[in-house]
Amino acid sequence: MTTDTLVESAAKLKKAVPLMMKYHVPTTPINYALWYTYVSNEIPELNDGLDDLMANFELCPPVRSEVLYRKFVATKAESTTWQLRQSIETMLGDLGQCVKDTQKDATKFETAINKSFNDLRRIEDEGWSIEEVMGFIHNLKGSSKLITNAAKFLNNSLAKSQQEIESLKQQLLETQKLALYDSLTGLLNRYSFDAELTALLSKNNNGLCLILADIDHFKYFNDQYGHLLGDQVLKSFGKRLNDSARDGSQAYRFGGEEFAILLPSSSLSRARQFAETTRKLIEKLSLKDKRTGKSVDNINASFGVSEFRAGDSLTSFITRADKQLYQAKRLGRNRVFPLS
């Protein structure tokens, strides 16, 4: 690295660090790389994304910062890490099933050996002398004990291996909690939502609003049309929420058929109007049942809206929106609550 390059890098860091402090950005390698690239003005799309975040928040939301990092700064190797984890999970699943099948075979083998001992007793009824039968049994017993012991050892080994595989799968699941996106809908997931909201609530966020949305009668779609169409409903619903995002709002898959939307620098009335507009867009959704070719257009959702209050915790903020959602359901669904 030349002296000029060092000087240039130092100058960029001098610009990046104050910005990171201003927007409460943790000093991690990822964030250093992100903001170093930002002050370098090398990627206009990245700068636009961060500028948009800074315009709507008094801090830089960590999840959306990481999204920008992965999209514009991360190396190809980093970008494929999550795919690798999915492949490992598939491999572990296949290996686990193989172990289970082998355990069953070993148990069957041991059972067959034990049965053969009983069958050998019939030889006595077919005219063998006692000496011949006992000699044969003695030899066979010695050999079969080795096989039986080997089978038991294999069963024990496989059982231990199965436990190790289950442990690895659990570790992988824990690691996957760090994944940002829901694989079905493509929206940011519950982990991302919790991380983002926790960061936002670490300071007063006047005007921050939360919308919880729940697809009405979702079980009906699964029961009436099958889970494939149910999945398609979730995908289309998620896409409609994502497409309606504006002014820094962000949609998340909250869990099951429930979704969340965070709106910064808003108000209860504006957030309620946003939810009402989104509700009407959902009403226009129309899907085709591939089994029958018929259109499915009776898709709607209920919405609950809450606004940040000083002292709100993650739980209290979400609970208030959830109560509003319950009220919308209780009043007949396909509506936004509060009503005005």
C-alpha cells in the first residue's frame, strides 16, 4: 500500500467514524466497511440507501444496514454463506435418516439371529442325536454371540451418532436465526424485526408506528385449496406489503400468517391511513388454484396500529398493536383498528 493510499484511507475513516457516532452505529468490521464505502462515494445505490435511512431515522437501523452491506459490499464468499448453511442442513437431514434406517436394519438383524436360535431347537425333533445337536448349537452360539455383540455395538454407535447429528442440526438452527430473510415470502424475518425494533426503542422515537397485519381465515385457504396455494397467498401478501413500502417503512414476516410493518417519523393517523391503503390493495389480490383453474380472490386481512409512547418496551409496543389487531378481528375482520 502506497503512502498516498494510506493518507486517502485515513481521510475516509476520519469522515466515516463521526457519521457512525452520530447515527449510533456499532464499531464492527462490517459497519466500518459499510461506512468507509459510503464516504468513498463508490456505489451510488449504497449511498442512496443509507441516505434514505438517515433521513427517516435518528439512528441507522442495524438490520437494514446489514442488508445494504450484503448487497453492495460483501464478497461473493460471504454472500454464499447462507446457501452453504442450507446445504449443510439438507446433508445432515439425509445423514440422520440414513442412520435411523441403519438402526432399524441392525435391530432386524439381531431379531433374526435370536429367532434362528429357536428354529435350531427343531433339529432335535428331526432325529439328530443330542451330542450332534449340542455340538452344533455350541458352535453356532459362539459365533452368534459375536454377531449379536457387534450388532449391539453398532446400534449403540449409531444412537450416539444420531444424538450428535441432532445436536449439530440444533446448532445450525440457532445459527440460522442470524439469517435476515424469511425464505418463503422474501421479507425480513422475525429475528430482523426484533433486532430492528430493539435498536429503535433504545432511544425516544416519537412518531415510530407499528402495524400488525393478519390474513383473515388463512386456515380456510389451506383446508380448501391445499398448502401450496396457502404458501402462494403468503408470498403474494408479502410482495404486496413490500411493494407498498414508502418513506422508510419496512415490512416483516412476524410469524405464520401474521406480518409487521414499521413506519418511522409518522403518526397514528398517518399509519392508520397507510394500513387502510394497504388493506384495500390486499383486497385486489387474485390467485389461480392450479388444481381447478379457478380464481381465488377472497383474500383480505385485518390490521392493528400502535404509535410509540415514551417508555415503551419491545413487549408493550407489540402488545398494544396486537390488541388493536384483535379488535379488528372481533369487529368482523378485513378492517383497520383503531377505526379513526
